[in-house]
Amino acid sequence: MKTPAELEEAVRKYQSGNREEFDKVYELSHRYLYVCIEHLVKNEDAAKDMLQETYLDITRNISQMRNPENFLSWAAAIARRRCYAYFNKADKWILSNEGEDGEEFIASVADDEAFIPESILQDMEKRRLIREIIDGLSDMQRLCVIAYYYQERKQEEIAEELGIPVNTVKSHLNRAKAKIKQEVLALEKEKDTKLYTLAPFMLLFFAEEAEACVAVPMSEELKETARENSAKEEGEGGSSKFGSLVKISMKAKILIGATAVIVAAAVIGVIIFRSPDVAQEPEEQAQIQTQEAQAESDEEMQTETGGEIAEAEAAEEEEEYGELAISGKYDQMGLGRDGVIVVCSGDKWGLVTYEDQVIVPIEYDFACTAPNNDGQTFFGREGDFKVFDREGNEIFQTDKPIKAVSDGIVLWTQVSEDDIYHFGYVKLDGTTLFESDGADYSGQAGAVGFNEGYAFSSNGNRGTEYRISLDGTTDDVFEEREVLRHPELLQEQAVSSDIVVSVTSSDFNYYYPIGACYEGYYVDRGIDYFEDTSGQFYVYNAQGTEQYWLKMESVAQRAEYPYNWGSGDLSWNIGAFYHNGNYCYSNKTKMAVSVSYGGESKSYLLDTAKLERREEGNGRIQTFLTDEAVLAEGDFVGIADTAYWLYQKEGQWGYIDQDGKVVRMFDEAAQFYNGKAMVIEDGYAFFIDEDMSPGEWKIPAQSVRGYGEVFAVTTEDGQKCYLAE
């Protein structure tokens, strides 16, 4: 994006020390940046806060920008890095391959393909629909699309600014273009309008968005900081300090400083220095003056290079600590465990060591997230799925898609052409443990892998759920629960062991399991078959003696969001964690739940065992969130198989214990693994233990993320990976 001449002039004046010009810089540029940020984070309040933070960064770093004519591109890069750090923490990341539901992925969509109707821009309703299409892209897709088309950055520049491989940027752009094309073609078909190319459309669309954007007031903090920074720089040398400062090496600075001293001494020459007691000869005067000038020069050089020295020391310490060879090598990573990690490069998956030695070739379309407790992983492509051990030896193969491998059992799931859901449990030696009978409905049945000796699957047709043991024994757990809910049936069973328990249709349980058993509990979901079962989740214990019912309607009420089933305005998410080859959605009876409405979201840690159930006059049972059941509230609440869980509130990241109590907050934080975590405070990343005690090693960092026992730090030089000390 070219910087307008009026804005460029204001930037130059502000760089030269005219502090009042910052107001004009903000006025002429903030709409452009705000539209970019708001479309990325999709949250008006968060976007406004991030806009102010972006300009705070601009005031702190304006002296380093040498080309005012490129101000908008430079400022946009700062905003992108802010958004990228936000995405790293705000998103629930699941390792999966786009299109694994059978939809073909369009590998490349050329920019000159004509598919965007320019006339859409003249129709407010159509513009609203296009805005929804763009907002419907993933976070990284939106970031790359806006940077590439609206901010006119090259793919290599985007990759460098975000510290990610260029192939990752290309992949996000291709997927975004394919999705936009698919959505817009459907929209265009209704109106039969002439089509134009993507690039000019994006420029026109966002330009009009910026034009229509309501001004965002500058915060008082930003006003004060802008003036303080300007005054500070002006006092240190005015325009000579702004804009034209070129980085030079320490040796060069020393040489320049020494030369300046010699020249100064030669010029000063005969200036007389008089001590109260002793008169100096001209030679002594020159020597003293030279020493004083040298001292002043050294002090100034030390001040100017203090940051560089600290960075150099940190870099030396970083090198001594040992950066992993996988740093910055891959587009995506799974969870590292016992020296190996699942990785993706160019949309292909494989397994490597931390030394970047390939264990399983990086050639598969699908992958698990991490090795299970036995060190086994699975990978696959259409019609060919395999399980490998930790040395990369193939130990199982099937033509059916694998969903999980754990406790020596492989779970495969498959939806047939007639939309029937099939699944089966097979031992690693090929012996079938359990297989569905073909009468299960897609979307109304499900299956989860083994953990703690049990797996669970359901048959949506008959409203039946099975608990499967490692020895192949199957129990109808719904039937067991009916007996528990109807004590009179226990008496009938006592009379005759042959009596089959039968229940009325009103007692049917239309649920299916979504999470594996963990700490004796697992999570079921209400099937979207009846209106009153949507948005319901159930926490069961494996024996069927406990049942806790969570309705999303009650969570929405707690968040003060309207609940209109089927409207699409309200959405929710259940937090999950990966454990022993499976996803788990509860830790005992506790769940992490977030609800979103109108661009805003709220997250909660809930103890479902403390929910209140009341029967209304019409016989309908309602559940309510009591204060006792809500253990924590925040912008993000995580859940894991660790002592402390990730937590965000009011812009800070930190940890809560399993009772929801805040333990410690930082600027950034990553999930604990094996008693260690990495955090950022005051611009430096370092490790902490469960006592929140910091390690001695640290590194300058912009963001941090945990990949199991591997922790990735985003720095100015890109992504760097480390193991906890």
C-alpha cells in the first residue's frame, strides 16, 4: 500500500522531532490499520485495543524507520505481528488436514482467475455477505490474504515478518483463495454479474471498508507516550537521531568514536584547562581534553549499544542452551514427546527427531497429533493408513481411515457413500475386537479410542451406547443407566436374570461420545436430531453410575448472550487436550467451555458435578450454572492433563490450578508439559517450573507456544525451538 504524500510528510515531521505531528499521523493512517486488524481478530474491542498497542509500538520504533514513504507497509507489519501473537494464543489448534472430510483441496488458484464480481461493492447487502466470507476464513488465512492483497506484501516478506516458512504462507493463501472462489461463485450465480480478478477486488473492498470506517479515538496513554518519545528523541539530538540512524557494528562504532576524539583534540588544541592549583602545558591540556572526549564518547557508545550488547549476550546464551534443529523447518508441528515430533511440510505429514532425522517419511496426507503412551503414531492417505512404532517401523496397515491408536487397539471410522457411519476396533495383530453392524447413522453415532481400559461407541439408530473393554467384552451402558434411574427394574432383575430391560421411547438417550475416558470420566454430546438435544453435553463416569448434564443455554445465560437455537448467532467450543492417542474433553467432571456472540467471547472452567438441576412445572428438567459450579472466568480457559491449565484475562496469559484459582500471570505463556512451561515477561522468554520459579536462561521473544515438550519462541530472527531445561 503506497503511503499518501500528506501522511509521508507528517511522518517526516514527527521523525524530525515535531511531536504535534503524531496526531496527524494517527488521523491519516489509523483507519487503514484498524480495518486490517478488525477483520483479522473479528472482535471490535480487541481490535481497538490492538490498534492502540500498534501505535505505541510505532512511537517506540519510529526512529528505526528509514523510509517514510513506506510508513503504511512498515506499520502494517507491526500490526500483523501483534495479530499473529494474538492468534497463537487465542485459537484452539487441532492437528488435522483440510479437506479430510472428502472435499477436494484446490492446490492452487491463480490470481488472474476471474471470479470476483466488482458490482458487489456497490450493493451493501452483497458487501456484507463478502465480509462474512472473509471473516469465515481461518485466522492465518485472513492474516495472509489481507497482507498479500490489501497491504501488498510479497509472500517472502510476510513469512519473514511472521517468522514462518514461506510455504506456510503460500498454503494459507491457496486455501483462502479456493474458499473465497467457492463462496463467491455461489453468490455470483444468483446475480449473473461480470467477474473480475481477486487482487483488485480485495484492494477495492478494503479501501471502501477503510473509507466507511468510523474514526477510532486515540487513547490518552498513546497521546502521552507519543509526546514523551518525541521529546526524548528530540533531547538526544533532534532530527539527527530520527530516520537516518544506520546500524553499525561495535568495532566500527569504536573506530569512529576514536577518530572523532582525535579530530576533536586537533581542533581544540590550545584550549586552556586550569586546575585550581596547577596550570597545564598545552600538550597536557590536549591530552586531558582527549581523555575527556574519549570518556564521553565511550559513555555515549555504551548507551547506544547497550541494547545490542544485551542482545548479543542473550544470543550467546541462546546458542549455549541449544536450539533444536527443527526450528523454523516445518509449516506445522504436533506435540513433541520422547525425542520425536509429528511435522508437516507442504501439506504432507511425517515424523522426525528433534535433530531433524526423518523417522516416518513426510509424504502422508493425514496424521495423528502426537505419539501415544507406547510411542506409536499413525499416518495415512486415501485407502492407505498405517501405524508406526517409535523407530519408524510399520506395525499395522488398513485401507480405512484411522481415528486413534492406544492401548494396543486401533480405531477406524468411515462414512459410506450412502451416509452410513461405520467404525471398528482392531488389535495391532489384526484381530477385530468390535465392529458396528452397519445400521448406525452418520452424525448420530460415534466412537472414541481406548484409554484406562475402556472405549465407547454409540448406535444412533437404536439410541444405544457400548462400553468396550480390552478383552472384547461389550456392555450396553445406556441400559445400565436406565436401571440406575428406575430402581424398580432392579427388583425385576433379582427375580429373573433372563428379564431384558426395556424402556419407553421417552427414556432413550440420543447421545454419542466425543471424548475418550480420562480419570474415569468421558463426554457425550446430544445428537442434533431433536431441537431440544442441540447444545447439550453429558459427563459420564465409565461405570454409568454418574451423569452430569450441561446445557449451552445455561452458559449463554451466564455470559448474558441470547440463546436462539439454530440461528447461528451463538457459537460455543468445548476445550480438549490430547492424551495417549486420543482427545479428551473433561478432566474428571471439569470442562473448559467458551461461548461467542456478536464478535465477543467468554470462557469458563466449569465443574459439572456442581450444576443445579431443577424440574419445571411442565416436567422439563433445566440445569443452571451456580456460582459454585463456575470455577474460573476469562478470555480463554484451557484444560489439560497437567497440574496447571492455561488461562488468559485482560490481555495477560498465565495459569490456574484445577480448582480455577489463578496461580501466576505473565505477558505470554504456553501450556505446561512434564512440570515445565515457557513464559514471556518484559520481552524475554524463559522456563518456569510448577513452583513458578524461573530458570536462568532467557531469550528476547515476541510470542511463545508449546508443542508438548518442545517450546517454540517467535523472535526477530524467526521461530526457534527448545526443550525445557
